[in-house]
Amino acid sequence: MPIDIGVGDRIILKKEHPCGSNEWEVLRVGADFRIKCCGCSHQVMIERHVIEKRVKQIKKAIDS
């Protein structure tokens, strides 16, 4: 069953990015995810199954 991750959510991954941050903002959801590092703003595309294995915590976006 897929994890419920939406655009605007912040996810904490198990491994750190080389900049030292392990928090990422979700920009696109689908078969692939586009995520942006909250430390250095680097963007990457990662497949869904890889994200589901690497995610440690999900911080849901506050809808206003």
C-alpha cells in the first residue's frame, strides 16, 4: 500500500544529503517524486518505491 505523501509535505529521509540536511520538500507526486532539499535547494527526481523505503518521517503541509 502506497504511503500518503502529498505536494507541499516535508519528508525526513534516513540518509543525509551531502549538505548536511535530511529534510526534503515534495514538489511533485506520481510514479516519480520531485523533491527539494531544505538545506541547499537542490532538486532531484526519485522513484516512488525508493522514497517509500527511505522515508523516516512525514510532516504534513498545513492547508490554509
